[in-house]
Amino acid sequence: MNRLSLLPLIVLLAHCTSPQPGSTPTSLPPNSRGLPQIVNVSAYDPKERQREGRSYSENDVSALRANGASGLIARAGKGGNLDTKCANFLASADRQGMLLGVYYRLQTHVDAVAQADQFVARAQALARSRSWNASSLLLCGDFDANSRLSDILRFMDRVEARTGVVPVAYLENSAHLKILLGNADAATKAKLRRMPYWLALYSHESGAGPQFPAPGNPKGLVNQYRVWSDWTLWQYGGVDWEGGRSRPKVYNHGPWRFSPYFGNLDRPVERNVFNGSPAALQSFWQRHGLPLK
């Protein structure tokens, strides 16, 4: 993203009493520049309460919606194990009229195709499990920072072969992955680009090391990977576990000065912005999602 002047809080039209899937929330948190906000969750959520404010659970995510989240992406599994709260989180988000998605954390100690098969089976079972208001379930692969290129490609190919959907690629700010993907041949890079890039960057200072300087901002991280021309999703808010307590780590530099907490929530949550308009978000979700209707 270019360094533009920080826009004021954008107030949007109030949504109706019964929101439609992915409908525009009443307002967007400050510093998002009007970009749609997406929350991602796992079995570790919700984190512990840390201040006064609204709370949420896997059975009630109305506070996420009220604070401006247009969608929710729940972890379906990790390294051969399924998440226990995924279905409840999705059902709760669906009742709030949010866009729905699932991601799978690919790990190197389990075969990539076996993990893709588990992911697809879980996504298909979720699609059949109830009558959804949402029209599609976004599919995402969360690739371990030490992943092999062959595993990333095999996971992508297997998911697409079984669903017809090219998944989104979530990549950490990882020197190993930057070297691996950046040095791939042109044909491999073209294949990787079919997966929209979901980046993780929580600080303008993170990622500095012997091979790369700190990328500074999302565009800098895109350039270090040398695969995509731009990012699609940016996880700007993450959570570290330190001393028995979760600690929010949130990008706060230049024109992007996000709060450690999401709106008036009483605890940290992992969150993202989509690089486009609400209409573009809807189109993206359909294109990379498993149909639910």
C-alpha cells in the first residue's frame, strides 16, 4: 500500500435488523481506510479477558460483528488434528450475516496430501451440516514457516482437484519461505500466483535478519517474496503467548496505526483487512470458496 494520509473514521449506513451474508457492518474501526475487516479464530479462542468491554465465544460472535468484522475464518485443523470449535464459530458467524471461511495449518511432519484430504473432508462435512445463510466457505492453506515448496504445491493441487477451488495462501514473514518461493522458476511462480496472498505483518520492524531487512509495510513484504504483485489479505493483528497470558501484537506505524484491541472487545483477537472494496470482497469469497448453496 502507498503511504497515504490517514483517513478519518468512516461511518457507513446502518445494516438492517436481519443482516445478509457479508453485508456492510454499521461502522469500520479507525485506521482501516475503509477496507473490510476479517477475524480469524482457532480452538485457542477466545483469549482471556484483559480489560472492560464486550466479549465473544464460539457460540456468540455478535461482538465481532458489532465492531466491524465482515467475515470470520476459523481453523479447521492443524497437522493431522481437527479443531474442536470450528463448526460452532462458523454457525455463530452465519447467524450474524458474516462471510465464512476455514483454514488448515499445514505442518511438515504429516504428508501434505493427507492434510489436504482431511481439510477438504472437513470443509465438505461442514457444508452439509446445516442450512447456511452464507453462499460460500472460503478455503485457505496456512503454510508452516519451514514448509517445502513441493508440499505447498501438492496441498494446493489436491484441494483444487477435489473441490475445484484454488485456496488462499497464508504465509508468515519467513526468510525460508521468501528464499524458497522467490527462487522458484517462472512456471512455478505462475502457479503459486493462482493462490491469493494472505500476508502476516504485525510490525514495521519485524522480519529483519541476515538475508532480508525488515519489510516495513505490506508492499515491502510482497516485494521480498518476489511472486505476487500485491496482497489480498493482511493479518495486521496477531497474538503472542507470554508468561501464561496472551499479548496482542498489532501493526502500528505510519498511516496504519491500529489499536491493540479490536474496537471495544475485552480481549485480543487475530484480525485482517481485505485489499479492496466490499463488492470485491464478495467476488473474491465466491471465487475461492466452496459453495454452501
